[in-house]
Amino acid sequence: MATKERKLPKFQKELLKYTSGDVVQNPFSGETYELDAEELAIYDYIIGLQYIIERHGGAFNPASAVYQRDMRKGLDWFRKYNAEAYMVLLD
């Protein structure tokens, strides 16, 4: 069965380019999941955006809206291309 070609979100220019993946642990549940290089880059971007959103007053502050939109794109990407990783790490 052929795998679906993954299309990166439009913020891809801002992603760090990794050469390999890594195992990531959900800080709340303790569950782990092995991500490839592309998935890890998007995961790290999402986690960074969570921090930035908090520093800009949280999800209810309009100043964080642009960051929330990018984070949503990353979360949507994970749900589409690796729903299992999304459920373990980001849900």
C-alpha cells in the first residue's frame, strides 16, 4: 500500500530542518512516540508556539491569534498525516 505524500503546512520555512527523528514523550501522560525528522520539526514548532501564545497573554488574547492559527495548521497536519502520534502526543 502506497503512503500518502505529505504536504507541509505553509509555515514550513520557519521549521528547523532535522536530519533524523526522535522519540518524544507526552509530559502529561508519559506515553512516548517515535517521530520522523519532518514530524519532529512540526511537533517542536507546535510546542514552541504554545509557549509563545502563553507569553502573549494566552489563547483568549487577540495578540496571540496569529500564533494560534499557525499552531492549528500544525495540529491539523498531524491529525491528517499521523493521527496516532497526534492522539499520543498532542490531544
